[in-house]
Amino acid sequence: MSNEPIHVPTMAELTAKGEVPEILFWVGCAGSFDDRAKKITKAIVRILDHVGMKFAVLGAEEGCTGDAAKRAGNEFLFQMQAMNNITVLNGYEVKKIVTGCPHCFNTLKNEYPALGGNYEVVHHTQLIQGLLDAGKIKLQDGANKGKKITFHDPCYLGRANEEYDAPRSVLEKLNAELAEMERSRENGFCCGAGGAQMFKEAEKGEKEVNVERTEQALELNPDVIATGCPFCMTMMTDGVKHFNKEEKTKVLDVAELIASQIHK
């Protein structure tokens, strides 16, 4: 994958030129500020750029969706954050949004409409599936041949929005063996960050929830644990490190796996 810089236009820049993008890429807090998640953001951008899709980001005008505040019970803060974003999005007459995070995806898709924010919202694995199915992305027969990949279902993509097929459909194109954990799809097991375990000290118990989930993944002896969420990325990566398996098992986002295999 090329490391050449790609200029990503903002909605403000395109609007100033009188241009309208096909989609708005909602980067999210993790994708903007977390060093590991930034790599996922770049992978999504490279895919969008490769297929020639006209897109833009909000840049500094993008605020937190309010997901974290709402899940923590602060409805007032959530509504303030949401209304600020809806004002910006509606001001630009945004119609379609792609997200790199299931938490942003769920909030924008299911909770913004009640506050006047009505958009077509797609998760990045759904977008990539559509591009692959349409033949807009051709993949190399390469690095993943003979490897075993297992996919960890993010709670807010899977059980909250019943999207299990898009990420798997994408991974099946990689010529790798796709192995399923016993707890997967509708029977998935949260890595812990959906319950905000990433942001707090451990409670009493036998083991951390992300350690439990990583254990379930490592039982398959996979080369790659694939994720579709920056929170899952952190929790599963920490879990793999807990077992000192980072040399054998990589934790990679679906977008990263595809971006690295695009046939130029």
C-alpha cells in the first residue's frame, strides 16, 4: 500500500467551489485522535480514493456524535452534541454518510433522526462490500493466501444493527480461510468497549472481558483477528498482547486488509 499523502477535501472546501460529494466520510473521535485508529482512517481514504469516489470530511467542524455521553447516561450532553452536528450536516445538505466506527454508525443512523438528522448511513464494511460486488475493487492473489482469519463482531454493527454479512463477504474475497469463533454473529461476545470498559478501571472479577474474548479468538490459532471497530481494535490488540501472541496473531481492520491487497 502506497504511503503517498492523499489530500482529503473538507465539506467547506467543496462547498466553496460549488461541488457536492457523493458521500461524507465521518471520521469519528477514535479515527481522528487515536494513533492506531488513524491507520484505519487512512485505509478507508485510500479505498475511496482508489475507486475515484468523490467524498469529503467535516474536518474541524466534526464533533463527537454523543455516543459516549448517551451510553454513560448523560442525555443532555448527548442532545447538545448531536444538535451541533445536525446543524452542520443539514447546513451542508448531507445525504449519505460512511463511518469507520459502529458507534458513530449506530448513533447517526438510529438516534439522529429523532432530532432532525435524517441521512443514509453506511458502515465502512458495507461500503467496501458494495465496491467489491460492483467490481470497482480488484484484489491481488496475495499475502493472505493460506492464512486463517477470524472476525470479531462489533456489538453496534452486529447485534444492534444486525449486520453480520458485509464484513464476512469482504473477508471471503481475500483467499484466506475464514474461521468462526463459537461466539459469533447473533451469539457474539462483546470485547468490552461497548460497555465502556476501555475507559475505566477493572471491576472485581476473574478476568477482563477483552481477555476472555481474545481467548475465544486465539482458540482458533488465527493469523489475523479482523475487526470493524476502533474500540474493538484496542480491546483485542490489548488481549493479544496479554497472551504474548502479537508476533503470530495480528489484529487488523477489514479496511486495512482490503487496502493492502488492492490490485493497482
